Amino acid sequence: MEPKHPQKGGFAGDLRPGERVTAFFLVRHKQLEPFRDRTKGEFLTLTLGDRTGQVLARVWEGAPELAETFEEGDIVKAAGDVEEYLGRTQLIVAKLRRAQDNEYDLADFLPATEKNIEEMLGFVQTAAENIADPHLAALVGRFYNDADFLDRLAQAPAARRLHHAYLGGLLEHLTEVLQLCEAVLRLYPEITPDLLRAGAMLNVVGKLREYSWARDIDYTDEGRLIGHVMLVDEMVSRALEQLPDFPAELGLRLRHMLASHRGRYEWGSPRQPMTLEAIALHHVENLNTQVSRFRDLLRARREPDQAWTDYDRLLGRQLYAGAADEDVTPEEPGPSE
Amino acid sequence: MEPKHPQKGGFAGDLRPGERVTAFFLVRHKQLEPFRDRTKGEFLTLTLGDRTGQVLARVWEGAPELAETFEEGDIVKAAGDVEEYLGRTQLIVAKLRRAQDNEYDLADFLPATEKNIEEMLGFVQTAAENIADPHLAALVGRFYNDADFLDRLAQAPAARRLHHAYLGGLLEHLTEVLQLCEAVLRLYPEITPDLLRAGAMLNVVGKLREYSWARDIDYTDEGRLIGHVMLVDEMVSRALEQLPDFPAELGLRLRHMLASHRGRYEWGSPRQPMTLEAIALHHVENLNTQVSRFRDLLRARREPDQAWTDYDRLLGRQLYAGAADEDVTPEEPGPSE
Amino acid sequence: MEPKHPQKGGFAGDLRPGERVTAFFLVRHKQLEPFRDRTKGEFLTLTLGDRTGQVLARVWEGAPELAETFEEGDIVKAAGDVEEYLGRTQLIVAKLRRAQDNEYDLADFLPATEKNIEEMLGFVQTAAENIADPHLAALVGRFYNDADFLDRLAQAPAARRLHHAYLGGLLEHLTEVLQLCEAVLRLYPEITPDLLRAGAMLNVVGKLREYSWARDIDYTDEGRLIGHVMLVDEMVSRALEQLPDFPAELGLRLRHMLASHRGRYEWGSPRQPMTLEAIALHHVENLNTQVSRFRDLLRARREPDQAWTDYDRLLGRQLYAGAADEDVTPEEPGPSE
Amino acid sequence: MEPKHPQKGGFAGDLRPGERVTAFFLVRHKQLEPFRDRTKGEFLTLTLGDRTGQVLARVWEGAPELAETFEEGDIVKAAGDVEEYLGRTQLIVAKLRRAQDNEYDLADFLPATEKNIEEMLGFVQTAAENIADPHLAALVGRFYNDADFLDRLAQAPAARRLHHAYLGGLLEHLTEVLQLCEAVLRLYPEITPDLLRAGAMLNVVGKLREYSWARDIDYTDEGRLIGHVMLVDEMVSRALEQLPDFPAELGLRLRHMLASHRGRYEWGSPRQPMTLEAIALHHVENLNTQVSRFRDLLRARREPDQAWTDYDRLLGRQLYAGAADEDVTPEEPGPSE
Amino acid sequence: MEPKHPQKGGFAGDLRPGERVTAFFLVRHKQLEPFRDRTKGEFLTLTLGDRTGQVLARVWEGAPELAETFEEGDIVKAAGDVEEYLGRTQLIVAKLRRAQDNEYDLADFLPATEKNIEEMLGFVQTAAENIADPHLAALVGRFYNDADFLDRLAQAPAARRLHHAYLGGLLEHLTEVLQLCEAVLRLYPEITPDLLRAGAMLNVVGKLREYSWARDIDYTDEGRLIGHVMLVDEMVSRALEQLPDFPAELGLRLRHMLASHRGRYEWGSPRQPMTLEAIALHHVENLNTQVSRFRDLLRARREPDQAWTDYDRLLGRQLYAGAADEDVTPEEPGPSE
Amino acid sequence: MEPKHPQKGGFAGDLRPGERVTAFFLVRHKQLEPFRDRTKGEFLTLTLGDRTGQVLARVWEGAPELAETFEEGDIVKAAGDVEEYLGRTQLIVAKLRRAQDNEYDLADFLPATEKNIEEMLGFVQTAAENIADPHLAALVGRFYNDADFLDRLAQAPAARRLHHAYLGGLLEHLTEVLQLCEAVLRLYPEITPDLLRAGAMLNVVGKLREYSWARDIDYTDEGRLIGHVMLVDEMVSRALEQLPDFPAELGLRLRHMLASHRGRYEWGSPRQPMTLEAIALHHVENLNTQVSRFRDLLRARREPDQAWTDYDRLLGRQLYAGAADEDVTPEEPGPSE
């Protein structure tokens, strides 16, 4: 894993026993514990993280005093030796201090897309501008012409864990969904193109309020209590109020797509798809979500030669990465080509 | 079944073979059919309905000309003889004409609550006024101080078929839910009372747009495509925009109750209850809905001495009304009382 | 509905009361019944069908003799008057005789794709030829270089009722799936392209044995008893035996895709997807199946101005076609374009 | 947590690192372990509990001899220092001895209702006496006039974990259910009041055999193997045998309520409700169970300012307690009231 | 179908258009209807049944007078001609009169086992006598030594429709279950043999109260409201009360088997099997029930050369009887054997 | 647990704290860890297993050098003391060396059937020879006359964990299934006997490829990716190709049995049973699987006087072994017998 910024030092996911490391980490957890031999006082146990994962760390000496100098949530600079203990990697910290703001880049501490954000933003803005229907264009524009919206869209994750669960992941998901929409539109002339595109573009707006990503990717309170589907509807309904000429039936069809995009009641969808655009949006979203989820799980294998991923509890299975890539690589088909 | 208005004449649900009847009916279906002996021309088959049910009717003579004089959806005055044919009651119409607007009352043509509407309206208005929390009071007042809203609330059904599926049924349901809320509040001091009450009162507002009841009780297009849960949230969110001082967290808790009141994803709920008020509202609504549904099914038995109702496909069972009521009536407990 | 072949005459789905018609039909059902006035002997009740639907027909005169001259499953030429009786259209047959083989085209009697079969065949053959991996190319070629296979592929339906349920429907489905695969491949460089393409192409081969379409589209006995998933595996396994150099792991990955393409146990899939190619194939198939199913249900509305389809029992809902197409048509965006 | 009896000393749920404590505890688990430095012999690890929870304890000195002086299940008096080790609170025991019977009150060692038991018993006895139907009164009286039954009812929990899972919890649940029944009876004159009340009162009798609560709240063997629903039916059937004049149909309706009170097959109910009383009892029980379950989970948060509870595996979610109670407290509505 | 008693005459399931028949039938339904030409008065429509099925019948002449002479539920002697009308067989009755009690045998009017009742009774009585455990023997004997019980066991069906749904079916089911139990006992020495046998024998006793079979096989009220599982437990509990020395744990294990024999909550089982005997009894019962159900559905095909049964809604499928039995018959293996 | 071979020494499942042991074990896991006091270097943590379970082991002295002398998967000879630490038994190893091949028997290191393998093999071979139908006999013979097949059949487990999960378990399962088939055949003359027997015998062949059992019982890659049901079909289809005279319909019926033997889609069955033989095979397999699973769980209790097993997550319950076996043992029935 190559650091985004050279000063980061080693990454939590890369530490190997035997290494000596100096690097910046986010303090996720901090706790003083007594030595079993109580006469020796206390040591410090830390969980240090960055965008690649986290590592257990111990400070054996001068722990109580050091513990006063930083808080959970701080970025610290730490130096020490990497060991293996009871099968887990841990960092024995020799030196540690609170980092100064100009010493690190926050992007090193949360996972982020590997795609180019500016290019992706340009892609979706062009898509918004290409909507020909004036009503849908106006509605979409109320979001995609708004700089604040675009700033947040450039950062937000698409989910907490399931897929595209990293900074910029929502934008990446959206660009993929829009490309799949075009493929679907080529097959079904019965689908109203701008309606499908607008549905895909508006369907993400609730996620900006569903998740927070300041230090960690998590649900907001309204994300948990109200949820993405209702937040989208609130935001779109409010925008529609500002567009008095928006045709009523078009609004109905659009809101129906958003209300039913999860597809099934048991998946938290308050409506089931009942229009061609709604069923298409559901399946395009679902395809991109599930295939990306598989790709992310396969990427997350710790060893490249591991044939099977760990058991994924939500999927209820292990995934197969394969024995060796060679034998599925096409051989040279020969001179006749 | 006693007519609400004397001029109605007989009711569809009361017609018995052998009777001669003159009455007003809603024409639900109209169709000309040829006699098997084609030389005789065509006769007219009608479905005539009112709030008690519907009856098949035939016009043997002068059918083509008569058929030109009225449409499906019209109220007509019809006279004729009631017969039984292949096990079904049918009306052999001797005379029929379109009714004039002042000859009938629309309330005779759809089922309606047997409770007093004015009393029920008074009850819920008092409940609205008794909300002490000024923010919730203001929010509830935006609906319950609105004459148009109250007019529609006085008429709306609570559901298409499941429970309280008659004019005024929604209001009846609401008064019952509010009474159950008070019983629950007596048991749980941890519940914020005005929040539960406001939730119950606001939870019905979407039904005014989910159903239409002009001639028949049915879903509206937005009722089918957007649904009650999302419509409520739209209406409440819009009202909250007009109340800038409304506390954000209170709004969140309130919207959460509405978003989760169906209780389970598979019942079309986009959220599951996560607060005490939300779980209480869900169970109060559910209790009233299901017990009323049973009561309505038991009432709908055709014969009072029928021990079992017909099989109800949605419930997947027959209900038991009992052999005879006598043996469950308490005997005189004697002079000591 | 325009006949494919002028000599067909009227179509069952187009008959309107009052018309006189002469046309060819498939006899789906034939039955002699006594007149109620037994002295009059028997009449003949027929169900006559073609690719647009079916119609009830009666022969009042000379029925017993006529009934001897043809069988269920025959094509007949019938002439008579169209009437409405008890709400159903029926044909009162004046003349009827068995057709000769050269008088009609079988394609008029089963629904068929409206796409160009030759073009679609060309498309999939090109796709087969473009597979660069020599093992997969050889395997796919064992089917797509076989003239018998291509003949049957050009005719087969994709399903009995659910989607693309017409002659040529399987081929149409395959061309759509292949196009969607290309869109997916553009998004996921981690997917082995030829493996996904080969999976899509081989996944249809079992359907040629699952369905019969000689007179009606129905399951074959082995279609019901063994099913498409197992039949595909049998056919592919047999082909693999002929290719001794085929890499074992590649065969495993391919067979896994086919075994898991239905995605979930409860949908009859003996395996769940565990590779990237398998999850992609499942979602591409599912998207095309479900969106096409919606399109076919919306097409099948009897009246173009019907806003809602009939209730579909399997989907558990009605679909919404919309009030009027005008208001979702984009207005002229103006001279700047 | 205030001790019920002053002599109890500190409670397990209240211990904080740094405290010195002398208190009585129930020994839930006891185990000798060798020091890693084997030459030092063995130490003792204990789990000590009371009605507020449990704490890990260690005896470093003289452990083998001390271990001989008490058993698991004994109450002991222990003194020592509270520490935190690896994130868990533990008690380093300096002195420990078996308690004498008169030194403690068993009620300190299991969680118990905070309601007044005598008042609750009086409430249900009055309810039993107020049943006017002589047959139902006699049946209910066979239980509620029995001193042994009442003694056990005063102690039993309503469930092992789910709701009212503490001594006296069953009685508390019953008083709440009876109050909700009265609210339901006010809404539905069609319900036979004494039947609903008797059903509620008899529905709890099986729980006295389903659970044991001598040292811990757990299932009995017959609770696990036969279950509450069948045990109730056995006990009520046996009581009915003693009442030869009890009307057969009334017995049938009553037993049906008990057999179906869990509502759905998948919730372990051998019958589904088919009468008005049965559906009402089911929903009243369910409402009280679920709302109480939420209340108990919210109460069990370790910190009062925790906005969300821990994830509850059975519910599949976290519950929301809220940010701060202030903003949902109604402000003074002002002088106009 | 050969009549059990020669005087029965033809059977409903055997009537073919064109036949003249004189036979005894059970009147299931009776209704007077007017002729369309009202001047002709009324005719009589009857449903006449016996153990092989039922047939529609009409009396054209003298219907009103005849209708006075018998009731639904009576056995009548009818003579007339069999016709086909609108695809259904109907009997045009020329003569009809109420039968006298000595003219027919009730066994002709409900379907019945084809096995020998006395032999089956002997088999189960021997099984009861062979139970060596004195407690279980005494308990089983309280039923199987009771003449009334045996009389009813000889008649009862095992289910209303699902399997062995005919007179004597319960006894047939029991003998099969007992034979399967012996096969299971040979495989599992860990199972207590007499406990499994006693469980199987006692598990049927509730069915004698769950079903009535006087005129038709149907649920009793207590069958619907309380159900077989609870009725068995009531009857066995009552018998156990009469056996004060019966070991408590043995009683618990036995009642657990009965309480859990349906195996899964969603199949209406209040308990899940938790002992070896319980899981064995569940699977033995289930095997016999399901295989017999398939056999009965295959037997009920109307035509022996029908390869597929009709669609069975509960099973959700058609069953396959096969093309021709010949090719699965083993050929002569030849002289070498 | 008695060792199969005297030289094995103690078994992992039998080790008790305080014992000194010398024995052979399979090294399942090996790891060097630093002492907390880093100056002391490293110790070795091992997981040592055999067919009775596994035990944690530590080597305190000379660990780094020793660790070089053997690998995970090796059999080693170890000597040391058994201790209890933090509630777990561990072996403090004093001496350890790699074993030589002739020192141990592999059968000691994986659990194995307690039945006689030769007898069981003889039983199934006789069953294969007794198939009279020449086609089925030939097909079955292609497997059961093959020495390699029989060798593997003699070793394979029937499942990874669920039932008969030990060497020889598949053969044991098969002999039991065949015996149950005979019991079923005695009850249902409608079942074709040789078809049922052949189905049972062929249904196991895929398991030889689904599982590996070289060192541990686990799925193979094709077991996970293709699965037992498809592998069986592949192997049977290939065998059928070699038998050109095999009747087509018989092949269809046989493959249907194999394709549907899991019974329900949600249990991973690509087909549901539609023939009598298929439903019988499913229930016979299911009975043997589930009863054996219960027996194995009850056997695995650590203490013979434990009334309940541990909670089984897949079953969702604990199983009941009973208080004491005495009271279910039949007393002497006395001299009168």
C-alpha cells in the first residue's frame, strides 16, 4: 500500500513482525492497565488506525504520563517495533506524541476511492447537463448545480461496509450506475431515458445525510432513524415544491422510483417497483452493489495466494478467488489472428 | 338494514327472492348481451350497488334503448322483482331511470361508520388542543386546525378492505388509537406523552391522499405508487419547514415513529422501531387494526347463526363466532351484588 | 395485429362483436354438448387459438358430423360471426374445415419475437467467434458452430410465461444479456471477460431441452423433472469430456457460474455465487429477465389507455403504465440544441 | 443502585476501579489456576454475582486452602480492591468467607421488580373477584384463591431474558396486561369481558412451571421440553375437570385463547387466533411484552448519556435513547392555560 | 369402482354420459330454481354424492313437490340419465325418493381404507400388548384396552385431505408408522424402544376428537380451535393422573415427543424435537405422511395414462406418474438366476 | 476412549489436568511467540489433535530450534504434563519429535466409524448385486464393481460436520438408508423397488468428490463450487452414456430422484420431488441424517451426567439427554410373562 503522502510512514495494514516503524496513526482506543505485578504500575494499550486497518499497540514505560498528552480521535506520531503476540501483530511503542495539523493528510486515515474524483465529478455533471427534459433537468440541477452538494458528493461513501465503503465511494457508485443505465436504455426503448437517469442521480442525495465520515464511516442519527429512502424523498419533495410547473405525474413516477429502488419489502423498501423505470433502476443499483461487494471482499484477502476469502457472515459463505490466475489467462491464440 | 334516508328504498344486501322492490342504486357495471335466440335481440345485465353490497339485475325488454340513457357510475331508480337463479339473487327490472341529484343521499351508496362523526371529530380536536408541548401542538395544529383537513378526515376510510374500510373509518380508528395510547401512557412513565399522541394524530394524515372514496373506496395513484408512509413524511416534513423553531431531535424522533409504525420490513415499513414511542405506536396501531379486522369479518357473516365465517384468504383461516351466545352470557350472579 | 402471412385472416386477439370473419385457427379444445332441449341433439364448443390469444366458438348445426372431421391440435379454416355472450366474445361458426399444410404458416399460431432472427443469430455467432481464450472458444464452439443447435436456438422461447415467452425469445434474451455483459466488463477489470461471455452463452443451452414449442410453449418432461440448471451442466460436462486439455480450474469456475446463476437457493439454485463472474452473470440475467417481464406485462394491457395492468399473481401487484404518455415526453428543449 | 438491605455492601454493577469494597456475593463460578511461574502454585478465579450483574474476582494468596471452604452457589462475604485489567473490572480479593444465612437477603442476589408486590397481588385478586360469570369466576378462583399459587406468582419472572425478566416480573406483566384489557374492552363491546379477563389471568399460570428462580432465572426441564403453552393447557384442563358444570363451548373458547395467544405458528403458537377474545389477548400480551422489552433495554444502558444502546442480537438493531431529554420536555405553556 | 354392497347401484365417480343409472346417493345440496321462462315454474338442482365423488343432478318435472320430501343429508334412491352439459357430467333425474335405513350401507358414502380393519386393529393391539415397560404399557393400555376407543380408531381418518383422508385411514397410518418405528429401532440402539412405540401409539388419540366423519370428513370445532397436538396432551395428561407411579421424567419425555412431533414451529408445532425419540417420531410420521400423500395424489388421476397429475396448490407442483409402466418393469433376468 | 492402536498413547479428548502423557498427535497449528520479558526469547504454542479432539500445547524451552524440526500437518511424538490454565486444558511439552511413518496409524488421527467396514462394504455390494432390473444393475455396477470406488467409499465421511462426519461415515449412512428403504418398500407396493435402491446407492457417489479427508474432513474446491447434487448428476450422466440401451424414461426418473433428494429449494435442492421414489428417497435420507445428527450431538456431551447438550447454533436449541437412564429402563415385568 503506497502512502498518499510520503510523510505518513508505514500503514497499519502493512506492518510485519520484526519491522521498526515510525508513522502517523489515528487513536481509535486508549486504555491504561495495571501490570499483573502491581508494583510495576500501569501500561498503555492503544488501538491505532489508518485507512488500511488498525493495529494493537502497547506502551510499557511512562504510560500514565504519556496518556495525559493525547485523546482518542487524535492523530499521533508513533515509533516502535512490530511483534507478534498470541497470533496478533502488535506495535511496542518506544516514542509517541500528538501530531500537528500540518504534519499529515486526513485522507490517509480513512479508506478512499482509487479513481480520479475530478473526472468522476465531471462525468456526473455532464450527465446532469445532458438531461433534455426541462423539468427533470431543473430538478436535477437544484442538486448538481450546487457547489456544496458537489463537495459533499465528492467525499461521501456509498455504504458503511457493504460496498464502495470508502471516501468517494458514492460518486464512484453513481458513475457506474449511470453507465449501466445507458446500457439498459439501449435495450429498452420503452423506458423514458431522462427519467431513468434523473432517478439514478437523485437516488444518491439521501446518502449525504445518512452517513458521516469525519473520523470514521458511520451512520448519522437521522441515517439510522429515518433512513436513506425517506431522506431522499424529503429532499426531492422539497425541491419539487420550488418547481411549480413540474408535471404532477412525472413527479409521481420519479418519487415512485426512489421509493421502490430497494426492490423488496424485506430489504427495507416501502414500495415495490411498479413501473419500467423503477424495476430498471432497482436492478441496475443492485447489480452494481452486489458485484462491487464481491470485488471488495476478494480484494480484502490478506494474502494474494489465498484461494478462499474468510467466511462472510452477511453473505453466509466464503468467496473463491481461485488457485492461480495463470490458467485462466488466454494463451496466445497463435499466428492466425 | 335501516336506510339512512327513507327515500332510498330497499338495500342490495336485504333483497330476498319473491320481493317486489323500488329503490335507488349505483350502477357499477352495465352490459348489453344477445339472447341465445338471436332474433330476440339483446337484453341488459347490470350490477347495482349500494353501501350494503350489490345485486345482479337484468332488463329483458327495451334494453338497447334504455342502455343509452345512463352510464356506469350513475345513480338510478329501479323497480322490479327479486328472483333466485342458479343460486344467486337477481333483480328482474321492470322500470329504471336515471336519478336526479336531489332524490338520494350519497351516504347510502358507500358503507359508513355507525359512530357519531361530530362526536369523534370533537374528541380528536380536543386531543389536539390538549397537547402541552408547544412545538408538537403547533405542528399538530397545522392539520387539526384546518377546516379542509377536518372535512376530509370526517369522510376517509382507514383502509381499502382490511379494517375500518368505510366512510368515517379513519376517524373512528384514530379515536380508538388515541384511547389505547392513554392506557399505554398510564403504564409507561418513560414514554413522552405528547410525542406518542402527536405521532398517533399525524400518522393518519397520509391516508387522506392514499385513498379515494368518491364512488368506491380504492387506492389513489399516489397511494399505490408512493404509499401512506412516504406521504405522511412528506406532509409532516413540509409542515416542519414552516416551524423553524421546532427542535431538531424532536422532529427526528417524531419522523422516526411515523417511518417505523408498520413495525417490520416485510410489512412495508422502511424502518424498524428504535424508540419507546415508536414501538408503542406500532403496537397500538396494530392492536386496533387487527382486532377491528376480526370484528368486521365476524360482522360480515351472512347468517347470525353461522358458527364460522367464510375462509379469509389473507388471514389464511376461518374465524369462529360461536355456537350460541347464550352460554357465554354470565348468569345472574345473585342477590349479593 | 398484422398477420405475418396474408392468408391467415383475422386474429383471435382482434375479433370484435359484429364482425364477420374467415381465418385459420389452431383447435385447442373440442367438445360436443347437448342442447337443453334434448330433441335438438348436440352442438359443438371449440376453443380456437393463434399467436394472439384464443376465442370460444360454437357450431350450432351439423355438429356431430363435423366433429368427426378434425382433431384437437389441427389447424382449421373457419368462417362465422363474432358475438358477445355473457361478457365474452364468441365466434358463431358457419363453416369450418381442416386446413391443408400449405395453406398456413405455423408462425402465426405461436407468439414470436419481433426482432430479426438472422441479425440476432449473427450477433451471437460473432460473439462466439470473438472469444480469444482458446479453451473457452473451443467449448463455446461445440455449440455455436453446430447447425442443429443454431436452428433450435433460433426458435426456442426463454421461458414458458415469465419473460421472452415467445418463439425466438431465448435468442433475444441472449443478445440482451451479452450486451449487458459488455457494460459490466467496462466497469470491472477484475472480471475475466471471456469467462463471463462464455458463461452467458452456455447458460442458455439447457433451455433447448427444457421447453417444447411445437404447438404450445410448455415444459418438456425432462424440463420439469431435471430442470434447466442440471441440463446445462450435463451438456457442458459432456462437451468438456471432449476437450481433454481444458484447464481443470477454468472448468470449475465455468460450471460454478452455471450452477449458481439463479443466485439464491429459494429460487431453485443449487449453488450460491462465490466468484466475481458468477455474481455478475446472475445479476445480468436477473436484470434482463425482470425488466423484460415488466415490459411484457405492460405490453399485454388490453387497452392502451389503461393506467394499471391487471393484478399479476406471481408479482403480487399491478403495474403502472401511466396516465398519458404526453406529460412525460420531453418538451422541445429549444433552439440552443 | 441502592441496596435493598444495608448489610449487602457494594453491588457488582456499581464497582469502579480504585474502590475498596466489602460485600456479599453469590459465587457463580469457581476455578483454581496455576501461575505461569509454576513454582508459585495456584490462584483462584471467581465469578461473583448479585442482582445487578457480576464481576470477575481473583484470590492470589492461599487460594487452594480457601477454595475448599465454599462451593459454587454459595453466598460469600468478600473484601478487596477493584481494578481494571484488559478493559474488564476485576476484584482482587483480600478476604473471603462463606456467609451465614442470617447475614443477607436472597432478594439482593436476583434482579427484582421495583413495584410493590402486595399492591400488585391485591390488584389481581380484586380482578379475579370481579369476574361476574360464575363459571369463569370458579375456574379463575381455583388458582387465585390458592395461597401457594399466589406465593409463587409473587416471585416468578415473566421471561428468562426478554421482558420483565426479574423476580415479581410475571405479576407486574399481569397487572399491566389486565389494565390494557380494560382499555380494549371499552372499545369493543363485541368482546365478552370476563372471557378476556379470565384468559389474561390464566395465561400466566404455566410460567410458574416454565421457569425456576432459586439462584438464577432459567428454564425448568419441563419449561424447555413441554413449554408454557402446553403447561397452561394442562393446568386449565385439569381445573375444568373439577368443574363439571362448566359450559363446554365456553371452555373451548377459553382454551383456544390460551392455545393461540402467541399469535403465529413461527412464534411457537400451536394455533392462530380465530376469535375476537383470542386476537385481543394476543395483541395485548404482545404490546406489553415488546414495549417493556424496549424499556428494559433502554434502562440497561451503562451510561445515561449514551444515545444508542448496544446492538441487540435478537432484535437485530440498536435502540435510540436520545441525545438529551431536555429538548423533548414541554416548556411552560404559559399563563393562558 | 366396485360397490361394497351390491344394492348401492352406480357410483358418482363412475357415471358416464349416455348411461341410465339407478343408485343410492347422499344429498349434499338441494336448491329450487326458476326456469328462465318463468311460466314453467321451478326445477330442482341437487348435488348427489357417495364415497367416490359427487355429481350434479336436475329434476325438471314436479320439482317443488318432490323437494318437500327429503332434506340435505338424506340418502335417496335416484334413477335417470347421465348427460354432459358445458363440460360437466350431470344426472337428469326421472325418479327419486328418500331411502329407508335398511336399503344402504353408510360405508358406501364416504371413502374408506382398502385394508382389512380387523387385521390392522389386531396389529396395533398386539403392539400395545408387547410394550414391556410396565408404566408405558399401563398408559397405552388405558386407550388400547378401551373398546370405545378401538371402535372409533377403526373408523377415523388420519387427516381431512392431506393423507389417509378416508375412513380407517388413521388406523392404516398408525400401522405403517409402527412398522417404520421398528426399522428405525434396528438402526439406533440409543433409542428407548418402548418410548418410541408408545409415542407413536399415543400420538393418534387426539385425531379422534379433531375430525368428524359422520357424513363428511371435516374438522370438529375443537379440532379447529384447540388442535390435535393440544388434544393429545390433554388426553395423555389426564391418563397420567390416573397412574400415580408413572415416573416423572418418563412422562416428560413422552409428552415432549407428542408436543414436538410436527417438528417445526412454522408447521404448528409448539415445541421442536430435543430428544432422540422425538426427532425419530417426527421423521417417521413425516415420511409416512408425505409418501402417502404423493401416492394418494397419483392414485387420484382421472386417467391411468395421464403422465402428470393436476397441479396441487398446497404442494405447489404437479406429480409425475410416468409415461408407461413397461419400461421400468425389470425384464426377465434370465435362466442364470 | 480406547486407542485403536496401543502405541498411540493418550488421546486429546481424554487428557486430564495432573496427568503425565506420552503420545502421538497431528500438529494442526504451530506458532513461535515472544515471552513478555523479551530477554527470555520465544516459546512455542501448538495445537495438537487426533480423532478425539485437540489440545493446546506449549514448549517453554528450546522452542526456536525445535520449531525448525517439524511442520504443521506432521505427526509428532510428544511427552509432558497436563495442566489447566484459564479454564482450558493445556499440555506443557517436555519432549517432542517428528514421528516416523511406521510408528502410528493414520486412523487414530481422524474420527472414524465404530462399525465394521468390511461388513458394511459386503452389505452394500450384496445390495448392488440383488438389483434385478438389468439396466439399473448395470448402472449401479459401474460404481459398485469398481475397486477404486469401493476403496474411497470405505473411507469417506458423509458430511463435514452435520452427521456421520467421520471416516467410514458415508458407508455407514448408506447401509442405514438401504435398510430404511426396505422398510418403506414393504409399505408401498406402488414404489418400484430397484429404482429406489439404485437411487439410494447412486446418491452417495458425489460425496467422494465433495469432501477431502487426508488430514482433516473438509470440502474440496469442487465440493464448494459445484456441490454434491451436481457432481452426482455428472457422474451418473457419464455412466449412462456408456449404457446406450438404458431406457430413457428410467434414466429421467432416476436423475430426478437424485436432483430432488434434498427436498426443498431452500435446502439447496434444484428440484422438488415429483415422483413416489423421489419423495421416498428424500424422506429416508432426511430421517437418517437428522436422527444421526441428534445421536452424534448427544454422544458428544463431555460429561455423561450432563442433562442437556451445549446450545447447537445450527439447530437453534439444546438437546436433552435426560436425568438418569434408570427410570426409563423397563422393570422386570415379572413371572406372568
